[in-house]
Amino acid sequence: MASKDGMTGSVAQFIDVLDRIAPVRLAETWDNVGLQIGSRRWPVKKIWTALDPLEVVVDQACDHDVDLLITHHPLFFRPIKHIDCETPTGRIIQKALSCRLAIYSTHTNLDSAAGGVNDVLAERIGLHDLRVLAPSSVADGGQPSIGVGSHVGLGRVGALPTAVSLGTFVEKTKIALNIGAVTVVGDLDEQVQTVAVCSGSGASLLDAALGSGAQVYVSGDLGYHTARDAQQAGINLIDVGHFGSERLIIDVLASAIHDASKALGLDVTVEAAAMENDPFHHL
């Protein structure tokens, strides 16, 4: 996707674009979003979006003359004490700097933003009348750039058009998210209609899901103890995996950045990285 006519953009311009899509102020306090590597002054003619700043992603981005790599997960969660170019992180830093590849992360702010990961996940599995599962403590008066709605916060709660069995909903979810297997807690014959979702790792929001009136909670990385808690509380779970719940945002984000670059008159190519795969094999 590229504009035919226009100016070359800069990292700074696309940081502004990304802050309109997913304001940095919406990020959780423990998170590390924003520019991870690079200079705001660097020119940008080609952008990739990806879920993770993996070494293979950075290597291929450099090979394809990408100027800005926008990832969901940050390269750095904690301060680093040294840079050893024999380690994966050190090699990523060395490679990115040597080919002038800027790396930017939009993480929990994109999870919380209106039209962000959780809205896309909820809409993809067929939910409507969405509301926030865990409202953000930060008010956001801006207009969403990816999707519709004005709500911000982690997770979403919505309704299916009609009640279906949990087993039927599981199969529809697998098709909607293009995943081959999920982990389920609950009675597959139970009728469900109100659904809570949380992209990524959603175990910490189980109590919010329980209080939302949802009959089923869809998320990733839920774990054994969360499953036992859900059993005791009487809510069904569908663990679609961390990757499966988030990978869908990468194409949506690329389209939003492309549209924003056209509106600014910038001649920039924007693509979703195609080489990422779920690290888990479900056999």
C-alpha cells in the first residue's frame, strides 16, 4: 500500500499518527511503549507492522529496506544493563541501528484504544453492543482512527446475535481467528450469548469477566489456576492463545497507518510483516 504522490515522511510524523490511533497515555504503568530504537528525524518511506520485534523480523525488515518497524510488543520491557551483540537482543539492536531501522511499540495503549486490539477481536468473533470490560482510568476525548466507538479500556463485553451452544461458539471462534485448536473450560452444550474478551494474557481480568455477566470469557494464557477459578465461579473459558488473540490487529494497524499517510500526503509504503507464526504447536 503506497501513496502515488507525496512527500517522504519522518519517524516523528508517524509517532504523531500512532498517538492518534492509540494514545500513549492509555498505556499501563508497567508497560514500555513508544520509540524503542532510532531517531525521530530519520526519514520514512517504508513501514512494516508486526506483533513482535523478533530477530527474524528485524533481519527481513532490513533486507527489504524498511525504515520503521511498528510492533505490538515492546523490544524492551525492563531497563537493560549492557548490550552484548552475541545475544538475540544485542543483535537486534546492532542490526536495527546499522540499517537505520526505527522500532516503535504500541502495546497496552493499542489494547485499550477505541478500535484497537480488543474491539477488533470482539468484532471478529461476532460480538455487538460492545462495552469495556475494565475501563481505563485515563479519559480519552480523541477520535478513534482504526474503528468505531469511543470507549477505552482493557477487554470488551458484547453479545452474539443469538444464543448458541458453547461448542458451536468454539468452532465459530476458531474459524473467525483462523486457528486450529483452542483450550476450553465448560459444558459444550451450554447456551451462551454474552461474551467477554481480552486480547493477550487475560488471567488478571477474570474477576472483571465474572462481574460482567458474561457466560464465556475468551482470552489467552489463562492457565490451570484460572481454569479452576472459572470452574468454581461457573463461567466458561476459551483460551485462543496469546498469538491468536492479537495477530489480527497487524493488518488493521497497517491499513490505519496507510490511510493516515495518504491524508497527510506522504509517499509511504505500509505492509504487515508476513513471517510471524505462533511459537506454540498444538498437536
